[in-house]
Amino acid sequence: MLSAMSQASAAPQPQLELNTSRQFTAWLAEQSVSLAFTTYQAGKVFWIGRQPSGKLSVFERTFERCMGLWTSQSTLYLSTLYQLWRFENALEPGQQHQGYDCLYVPQVGYVTGDLDVHDLGVLDSSSSTELRPPSPWQQVNGPDPLVFVNTLFGCLATVSSTHSFKPLWQPPFISRLAAEDRCHLNGLAMRNGEPAYVTAVSQSDVADGWRDRRRDGGCVIDVASHEILCTGLAMPHSPRWYQDRLWVLNSGQGEFGYIDLDEGKFQPVTFCPGYLRGCAFSGNFAILGLSKPRDNKTFSGLPLDDRLAEKDAVARCGLLVVDLRTGDIVHWLRIEGIVTELYDVCVIPQVRQPMAIGFQTDEIRRVLSMES
């Protein structure tokens, strides 16, 4: 069993322990990836990779209420309490900084106000083909090609140079945009570089109405057609289109699975001991975020409680690696201590050991780069 403590700060911190399954770092090496995940409960972003020795690398930075995350080898987007940030990798291929081969530096920030931003997506016009009709998403001409779930207003939105946000789409059951978190729209799946599917906890059209529908009011919506594809879910999250399937976390049941688009039904693949949020893929594997349910009205009384009792299991916090071919949980990273809830998880391809510059230290003053 491997154990690592955060390397980002020398100051005394509340206890935090990360343990992994025996082959977790070997799996990272085989996949040639590193991982990043957010915890808004603790206000941290973690980067998980491998040291040159092969041991686990854990790096963290502090961002207040960080949630939505989108990563590539060169760019990272992050939503926080009232801002959206774009980071860029300051290192050239083959270059290193203090042993790290990826250095995310904050370059652009947008002040959105507290919109309770959840999932993020980046538009990719290069994925369009001549055979497809022109898309309205190609008309998004804001300062960044970013689409995010504006949970407070129950819509998809993008950043604005002059306002908190620009609305782009809303569910068919939302009669008007208001700062009322009516249905708790939370998840976004991109397909062919465009928003394709979203998840919501309910179809409520009254302020905070979703809380009364947590057990079985969740739904998946087709963005283009406004069709409700699947209902009866328990607080679904993190829809993702991958390998020609629409994967969804049925969080209130502790289930990872996919939507049978012909039948309009959720097909569970794996039961996970905890509240699921955050889903990413690498090869034939899914990486899932797992949280310990809070003891409050939002998370109590869900079917997950009964499922855990049936299996004589205790809820965990961490990451699970699921083999899509078998449904087996083949690797894991477990978190103990101050961090009990995760929100999003992303894969960073072709990066061994990532790090980032934050705002809590004076490093940001000394990291300089020049565009050639």
C-alpha cells in the first residue's frame, strides 16, 4: 500500500492521508496519464502523478469552493466560488520545473458571481464535419470557448466580457431564468465538440424544488432535441459520452452505468461504496470520484444508505478505476482526514507529474514566460 502527503505547502495542515491500491501508480504509467480532481468541501485541487522514482506524486492548491474541472495537456479550466479560471501549461515538451513536467499557470480569470457553476465543457469547432449542418454552438463568440452548467439559474452558459454570464440553453421545463436553483442542473456531456446531454436532479420549476425529488426525480436531457431521455434517477451527475455510450453516475444509488438510448433506461454497471461525482476515461477504464455523504437533508435518506447497509459497507472518499470491459474496480485511491467530498475528476494525457501555480504563495510573482 502506498501513502503520500501533499507536497504543495510546508506549513502545518490538518491531517490528510492518501492511500492507493498496489498497482495504482503502475496503471498511471501504463496509461501515460496523470489525474486532477477537485473538492469544494475542502477548497482544494489535487494533481496525482508519478515521481521520477515511480512513487506517487500528490500536489495540491487552494481555491475556494472549486468544482468544475476541464483539462488537457496544455490547458486547464476551473470553476471556483465566484470565478472561472483558465490555466496554461508554461512548460515546453521535454522541459521540467522542479521535476514536474507540467506547470499550470493561471492566465485568465472571469468574475461570474456565485452561480454555483458545476460541469465545464470546451467547444471544439475542429470536430465539425461538412456532412453535419451548421450548429448554433459555433456562434458562441465569447472570449473563451467555454460552456458551463449554471446551476443557480438552471441553464448552460458561457463567459462574458461585460456580464456575469451569457445564457445559451435551458431545459424545456424551466419557464424562465431566475436565480432559484429550481431543478439543480449539474452535469454536462460533450459530443463532437458540442454540448449534447445534461443531467438534473429534478424537473422542478419552482425555487429549490429539486430537494423534494432527490430519491427518484433525476433525469437526463438531450440538449439538441430537448427530449427527456431517462427519468427515475437518484441525483444523477457527470454524464459523459465515451466509446459510443452515454455514461452517467446515478449518485443517490451509488451506481456507475450508461443510458440505453433505445429503451430510455439506465443500465447499472458497477456499484460503488459512496456518493459518486466526477467521471473521466482513459483507454478501457473509467476514473470515478467517490464521496462520503454529508449528514444533512441533501444527502440523507437516499437509496444509497440502504445499498451500503445491504452490502455491509461504509462510504468512502477517493477515486475508483473501473474496467469498462468487466465492470470490476481494478484500482483505487482512498482519502482519509480533512477531505471527505470530491466533485470533479479529469485525465491529463501524456503527463507524468503535474503541478500548478496558485495565489496563496509568492511563486506566481516569479514564474515568467514569453510568447515566441
